[in-house]
Amino acid sequence: MKNFILIVLALVIATGLFAQAPSKKEVETKIDKVTIFLNGAQVSRKANIHLVKGKTEYVLKGLSPYMSPQSLQVKIGADVTILSVVHQINHLVEQQKKQDIEELETKKQALADQITQDSSLFAVYNEEEIMLGKNQQVSGLNTGLKVADLREAIDFQRSRMIEVKNKEFEFTKKIRVERKELDKLNQQLKSLHINGNLATSDVSLVVDSKIEVDADIFASYYVDHANWFPTYDLRAKDINSPITLAYKANIVQNTGEDWKNVRLSLSNSNPVESGNKPVLNPWYLRQISYSPVRYENVYYKSAVAMVSGVISGKVTDGNDGSPLPGTTVAVEGSSVATVTDEQGNYSLNLPSGAQTLTFSFIGYETYKTPISSKIINASLLPQNLQLDEVVVVGYGVSKKKSKNVRGINAAATRETINQTNVQFDIELPYSIPADGKVYSADIKQMEIPADYEYYCAPKLDKDAFLTAKISNWEEYNLLDGEMNLYFEGTYVGKSVLDVRNVTDTLQISLGRDKNIVVTRTKQKEFSKSQFLGNNKTEMRAFTIAVRNKKQQPVNLILEDQFPISTDKDITVKKTDYSGATIDEQTGKVTWKLTLKSSEEQKVNLGYSVEHPKNKPVVLE
């Protein structure tokens, strides 16, 4: 009787515990909005659920495996209590394959089957060749055949052997072509990251509701493997018209979840950067001795700083050497970036002061290297990812006050200026697949007043460069980025918009203009040497001629320089600079010229240098 009572009591307790366990329901959420940062993105999802009274476990499925669990925020639009939120990787449910990947896999399988079939047919003909060879030996040993029969047998064997050899050659050639095509398909599949992490992640939350009601559930989280970088199309009709600047966003994402018809926002924030303010510690001076290592470091930094202009290179897989198309190549500390093409090649205009290049690709370790050469190649190594279950203890939604600023293209983009960043909200929904390719979105187009001016330093380069000077450039909220330049309806090349070290006026180079002709000629009659005692005096004189071949007047800044003495025994005298201004500290000589159409102007530069005969100097 006592045992019976214990069994009944155990059943009652188990039934009570089972009744208290929350029921479990799966929820399919839809991406509602994505805010893309210079590195990473904030994904917002939404779904409508039916809340039952009591405790219920809801599982949000099919989320990105690259989600940062610490950033997860969940909110339910009803009077409920969220008891727990747990994030975990789901290796049993893979991402839905893209249509182009499925098509490529179908082609790959069909091609592999065809190669197998052709290889089998080749083997059949090869066996027949062996058999014909053996039959030839038998015919040679069989001396009982008549001459006519032997000739007929030999003719047959010869004819058939030719057919077999032709068939073998035909299938060898066909299989070679098929294998080459199969290699291309494999490379294309690799570029679509089919070998990456195909798992998904789930978010499980336990909810306690006092009533039964329909409610919206909102979830947002930060995710890696997404970024955007700006580029510009700059058009100038002529030097009397404002410039037209098309501001574009290049969006790349491989987060494991497609963004289908979602609202996009672009932010110039970079969550990867530390948000902690720096601490300025006391600066103590001590005597130090410079070791060779220190000297090499200093020399190395100076060598890095000397690299400017356009750099290029190729990015490959560090294991097999295959190209990595779609790799993001970025200048550290700026928003200047690009991506590699199908062969893994890239080309990038450097902003001033660029020192470090960053290479990042889905499933590979990020690689950083100093900019020490015009050609920089990179080999990336595969990354080992370990994603564990994480319990999220905080959730909620924060709001910021912002000021709306309407741009010229305000119908397509709304510009919001926050306390620490600028955000562009694109009105029309966009679809950005998770394929690592670059998708372009127009941010805005602006007409900007500009003052045009030509610049030339004929000692270094005799071409004149057109520049556009923009005042009050801060109001346009521009970032560093590459520019495609169009002048007078013609593409004139690429440049880089660098806004990091700009003062009141932003100066943009629009490239060379061959219609401004500049020559720098040495005046031989005034360039000579004289000796007086132990000293030698050398004189140099130059004539700089500028001709305007354009149909309208132009303004030109012309620069040259006087040498500067760093030795008390060397004396420099300025003999001619025909109305120019001089910077005594740098020796820079500047002329501001205005030339009418077809007009030519000449300026002179002359100087003498006195120095000891035993201390030669370089004067040109």
C-alpha cells in the first residue's frame, strides 16, 4: 500500500512538471530593415505571432550564422514578459541555396556525368586497339592464309585501326575541353562561397503572456561579412559650370541570409573601431640609443609613406593559389575600398597618407599589410570558425533624436544627421543576395558650385592639372572614395576624393588638360659658373611659357622653387622671379596667372649659388 501511494505521488509530480513545461512553436521571421555600416550590418526582423496564455517557447529560425549574440535585441509588441533568450547554431538546417548556385551545380553534375561517359567510350576504343594489335600477331603466325585473304585482313585491320585512333583522339580532345569547363564551374562555385559556412542559427525565447493575443515580434542583431564603401561620378561640363556629383554606395554582403526587398540604411559608422576614448598618459623623456632594428623601422615607415597614386595586385587562396574574386580591399583608416574581379585582380587609388591595406573575404582570415609598393599581392588563409551557444541576457530598443536634411535627390534618399554619424535611408526597397558580389545603390546626386583653377609645376610635370575648389563642403557629408572623372563630356580617368585632411576648401583634381601647354626652358646665356678664390658661383635662369589653347579664359597656379641652403658656407641669391610670391621657409615660388583664349605668357626664374669649390652642389 505504501509503495502504491509513492507511485501515484510520483505520477502526480511528473504530470505537474510536464504541464508547466512551455510549449514550443517555430516562427518564420522576415527581414524588415538593414542598416549597413562601413564594416558589418544591423539586421532587423519582424513577424506576427499568436500569443497563448502562459509560458510558450518561440524559436526564430533561419538566421545568419555570423550573428553577434551579444548584439541581439528582442521586443514583443504586447504586455508580455520575456523570460529568456538563447542563440545557437543549427547545423541541421542549412541556408537555402541561391538559384545561380543550383544552376551551376546542375551543370557541374551533368558535365561530370558526360566526362564519365566519354571516358568509358575512350576505354572501349582503347580495348579494341589492343585487340586489333593481338589479331595482327595471330595473322602473322597463321601461314595457311591465302595471299588475297591476308591482304584483305590487313586492309581491314588498317582501316579499323585508323577509325579507332581517330575516335580515341576525338574523345581525348573532348574530355580535355570538358575538364577545362568543369574547372571553370568549380571556380565559379568557389566565388559564390558555396564552400563556406552553410549552417543557420536559431534564437529561442521563452515568453510568459497574461492573455491570449496577436502581437508583432521584433528582433535585431549585428552581423559580420557585410559592408559598403562610397564611389563617385564627377561630371564637369566646362570650367564655367557647377560640377555634378553622383554619390553611390557599393554594397557587399555574405551573411548567409538574402536581403529581399528590404529597406536599406547606410551609416558612416564603423562598429569594428573601438568606442573607448583614448587616455593621454604622462610623456617622460629618456636618453635612448637607436639600435639597427629601430633604424629599420623608421626607414620602413618613411618608405611606406612615399607610396602614392594607384596600386594594384592579385588576391589568391593561400592553400591552392586559386584567385579569390569578390575580396574587399580597403585602405585602413578611410572608406576608400574596392573588390577584386573574377581573376582576383584589383586596382585602387590611394588617398594621401595611406599606410595600411586590409584584405577581407568570407571564410578567410583578414590580412593587413603596409603599403610599401605599387604592386601588392595577397594570399589569404582559410578561417576556422567555432560558434557556440550563447545566452543573451539583455534586450530592448534604443531611440535617437535626429535631424532630417533633404538633399537634391530627396525622393530616393533621406539623409539623417545624428550626434556621431550620418545615415542615408534609401526610400525604395532593395534586394541584396548573400553572394559576395558588389551591388550599387544611388545615394544622391548634387550640383555643387565650384571654382576652377589649373595647376602646373613644370619642374616635375609639364602638364597642367585642372582642379575644382568647393567651399562649405562639410554640408554634403562626403566620405573618402574613388571617383570616375568626366570633363567636357569625356571620361578623363580616376581620382580619389580625400576629405580627411581638408580645411575650409575641398580641392578635387580633375586630371590633365592638354589644351594648356607649358614649357620650362633653361636660359643658357644666364646659366654659367664663376670662380673667385676658393669659392665657386653658379647661376641658373629659366623661362616658363604658358599658352592657353582653350576657347575660354583660364586661371592657372604656376609653381617652381628656389634651393634652400642648409650650410653656412653655401649662399643662395634670388635674382629673378618676375612678380611671383615666395615662401621663404620652403623656397616655393608661386605665380597666379589669368590667360585669355589663345594667349601666351612667360615668367622667369633665376638664382645664383655660391659655395666652396670642394663642396659641389646639385642645382637642377
